[in-house]
Amino acid sequence: MMNCRFTDDGRMLEYGMMRPYSDIFCFSTTRHGGYSAGAYASFNCNGYCGDNGIAVERNRELLCLLMPVRPLCMVIPHQVHQTEVRVIDNVFLEKSEAERQELLEGVDALVTDLSKVCLCVSTADCIPVLCYDTRRKVVAAIHAGWRGTVAGIVGKALRVMSGRYGTEGKDVVACIGPGISQDAFEVGDEVYDAFRESGFDMSRIAVRRDKWHIDLWEANRMQLSASGVRPENIGLSGICTYHNAADFFSARRLGIRSGRILSGIMTL
């Protein structure tokens, strides 16, 4: 487990794994201190989950003000539990807002080497994975639900970093943020079979109780390790969203029409 701490106002979780690097900011939002109401209360920054649009915009503006450096832009994709990885470059930034939104449709991971561009993914039990290439100053934000995990989205994002920017696993620091724990992630046989058929070592990620329970944290840690990320450079928050739904959004506890955690990373 890595050292994580809430900011003084309780609105964000910051990652100790990234603290030694002064040129990076890495966070996950909590449920606290925003403008949304009901199951979205209160700091929901996701515009795709049914929340009031004005509240979402106010929350995003507040988030930008809370960062140590205001980002030039926040990139928030519309995720679909697949493995599309989008590179955010100057060509992307030069496009219109409508064109950007089209390029972010169906995207579950983002990569960039641009400073002050905050890459974000939204989760509410799925696993956010935030990566930083300390040598080439490249960042990635990855949404790893169980389907994306089965399909190897973490490995694919790191391959994109490597192919586009020359990233090597040994230079990467990665944080696995709040998500559902093995204890709470009860699944049917079809989900177990999907992981098994994808080649996962089930003795390391699955346990049988009344039903199967899958460890998404470990499954994604294994993918980071297989991509060359050193064990000491992989940080796990250890925070279960299901068991900590007072602080973090959990779709299993609150229903699908509820808020989302926003996890982001940017170089300063």
C-alpha cells in the first residue's frame, strides 16, 4: 500500500508515490465539497452520468482552482469499458470543442507529453491507473473496469507510451487509485471465466466464497509489472469504494445513476 492523504478540505486524495516528483500533480476526487445533489452529492465532475450540467461545470471549475497550477485544459473522455487509447497532442488541442468531444467518444485511456494538460478518467468502483514516465515526462490516465482489465488496457496504454514517446517500463511510476476491493467484488462464473480465458493466474486474483471474488487491484498491478514497471514503483491506494462510499462514489452502493470519482494527472 502506498501513502495517500486527503487534502485539508477533503475534496481530493493525493498520492504519496508521486510526491517526490515536483513536476507532477496526481489526484482522485472525493464526494465532498462540491455543488451536486442527491446521489451525485457533491463533488461530481463527470458529465456523462446524468448529473445536472451546471453543477458539473461548477465542480470542474472548482477542481481547476484547487490544483497547484491551473491546467490549460482538462481532458475527460466518454468511457465505454473498452481499450481505446487516445494520444492528446497539439493537433488535438487545436481542434474545436465539438471535434475534441468526438475524438474522446469511446475512449478509456489517455496519454500525453504536454505540460499543464490534465488527463482524467472517471470511476465508481472501476480502477483508475495513473502513470508517469519520469524520464520522458509522459503521463497516462487509464480506466480499468473488469472488461478493460480482461482486455489488457493497462498494457496497451503503456505500449502506446512506448511506441509514441519511447517510454520504458523501468522509468514508470504508477498509482492504482480507489476502486472496488476483492472482498466487495462478487462476480458470476462468466466473469471468472473471462479472466481465466485471458490468461490470468487465477490463484492470485480469485477466491471462491458463495460466489467468485476478483481482485482488480492485483490484476492491474500484474499488468503493470508485466509491462516492466518495477514493483517498488507501483503504488496501491488500498481504498475500497464500496466500503468507503461516504467518501468515494460507488455504483454498487449508490446505483449507476450516481456520481463518479475523477482521477487525474498532469505535468506542471
